[in-house]
Amino acid sequence: LLSRVELEDPFMEAPYALAASSELGLTFVLHHGEDDAEIVALRSLREGLEVAWRQSAPEAAHFIQDIHGRRALLLSVDEGRLRVDTLETPLPAPHTPLSFANDRALPWTGPSFFECLLRERPGLADAAQAACSLPAVARGARIEDLRRAHDPDAEALLLLAQTLSRAGEQDRAEGIVEQAYQRHSSHPRIVLHRAEAAAREEDWGAVLTHLDGFDGQALGEERAHNVPKLRGLALFHIGRFDEALASFRKAMEEGGDPTRLIDWINLIDALTDERPLEEWEKPAPLVRRLVAAIRRADACLARGDIEGAHAVLDVWPVWQAEEAQSLGRLSHVVLERAPTDPVGCFHAGLVLACFLEQQGQLRESLTGNLPLGKWAWSDARLAELEERARAWMEAGANAGGPNRRQ
């Protein structure tokens, strides 16, 4: 027996979740530990507190209870479905471990994933920003002075151009980059910068051309991982998955951020796994569960099974990911179902609203659209689906309800 129970929580800003059951004489605590989340059931005795039981928290766990605190239940997700458990005893298996439940990671695809940060040069950024605040004539002269002063330093020129670009001096920035390309064409940082510029334009063939024969160690040990990472991204987008996988693993070996690289590795593993979906290991990372849902849904749609596609898409991983390819398919399915009953219309409206919001966010960021290679729905198809979704929502609003029909 204990006079107090101490629970470590590295996420101190997040409150503990509490529930009580006077019928059971138990108080329940949902808290975060070092690597997991846990539910602890506590019994209050005259001598102190007794831990009745404790176990890892399931996916998306939430306590619910009556207003008088007589009974407490646990609302969670299991295999993508809503689940309700009493808390009289530890929860029965199976339950998805929280290590996968909190996995919201989709592969990063934009510049923040593949661009190598430029090394700072003391005072250069401040000097460039100060130059941009000068009147036009003086501004041009000062920027030219800065360019000449740093002309021998390839990376300093790139940093100068970056600062000018962020300050709105796009033409001058592009001119300095072009001069850096010409003056330092074989410099390792220039070679990588050219490849990064091609990646921003999604010219994956050009990325591979720039990186052909280029050894990332020329950038220094701490930045060498940027080359296989960018090469892996280009290889993935042209469908050379096995080579992309090898490149991403090499990037990890050379010090790349494993939390971002593992998402690409998980995605490639899912896209290249030829085993029947029923044989895939469970539980699995979010990206793998999404690929499984999309593949099952595509198989259903190919044979005209709208209800089957709805069943495999209307699951927790799809809602959790807020991702274009899976939400787009779910939106297509609810539009094809064309519900007329209030519950069906409400559900359809919720799906379509989430899809429309996601599409709006996607236009502002390169994240949120799972790269599926040949299995991906095109931007044009998603845009056409967005128009249909918007029309459905507007028709419902004009009818005075969630797509209410006369």
C-alpha cells in the first residue's frame, strides 16, 4: 500500500485524464510515460492507495462516465473500429498498442524534408537584411558589394541569395544563385543546391543527373546523409522502389533523421509487399495501415462494390491521417452511395467537409498527400472530386440541412 502514487509524464503540459467509479471503488488515471501511455486503476483504502491494476493504454483512449461518477467506461479504437470497455478489470486483448496509435506520421515530401540547411556566416544575413531596407539605388549597390565580398565562398553566396529572396528581392537572389552556379560549378554545396532546385520542380530525372557519381562525404560527415536522402526521394518518384529503399537506409546509416526516414521506409515496404493483405503483420504503422485500406478499397471499386469500399475506408487510420488519397476515396464512396436519410447525410457531410478542408491545407503545403506511385489518384481527379464534394455540400445548405432532399 502507498500513501501516494507518482506517475512520470514527459509531456507535462498535457493534463492527466481522470475518471471514477463509485460502484467499483476505483479511480482511473490515463497518463503518458517515457515510451507509452498507461491506464492505472487506484483503490483508496484506509491505509493508503492500492494499485488495483495497470496496463498500456489502447488507441485513442478516452474516459467517459456518468455525471454522478458511479460508472466509468473506456472509449477507444481497435482495428480501426470504435470500442467500449468497462474498467472493472484490465482490458481484454486485442488492442492496438499506443506506440502505433500515436503514429500520425506520413512521409514528408516537401523542401523541409530534403533541403540541406546552409551554414551561417557571421553578420552576412543581418547585412543583407539591412541592405534591403535601403532606397533602391543604394540597395542595389550595397547588395553588389556583399556579393563581391563573398564571391569566393560558394555557400556564402547561396546564403546571401536566400536572405534576399526572403526579403522580397527575388530577381537579385536568382542572379546571385546563377553567378554562384557558374563560378563554383563543381563545389559540393552547389552540386547539391542544383539537385535541390530540381526536386522543388519535381524534375526527378534531373535530380539523379545532378547527383550521379556525387559522394555526399564531400559535404562533410554531418551533412553527408542529405545526398542519399534526396537520391532516394527521386528514385521513389520514378518508381525504382528497391533502389530508393537502399538510399533511405543509407541516409539513416549516415546520420539522417530516423523519425522522417522511417516513414519512407515503411511506405516502400507497404507498396512492395506482395503478400495477401490478410498476411500483413498487425498492428502496423499508420502509413502501412493506410496503404492496406487504399488497396482493399481499390479492389472493391474495381468490381463495383461500393459498400465494401466504404467498409474498409471508414476506419480510424483514414480519419486519423487526414490524407488526400484515402480521404478522397472515402469521399468518392459516400458520393456514390448518395444517402438520403438524416444519419447517412450527416456522415457524408462530415466526410466531405474533412476532405474539403484537407484539400485546402494541401494547397498550402506539400504534406498530406500520400505518395503512392502508380496507385495514386491524380491531382486532376482529386480536383474533380473536390468540385463534386463542394456541390453536394452547397446543395445541402440550400435545402436547409445536411443535403436534405425534398
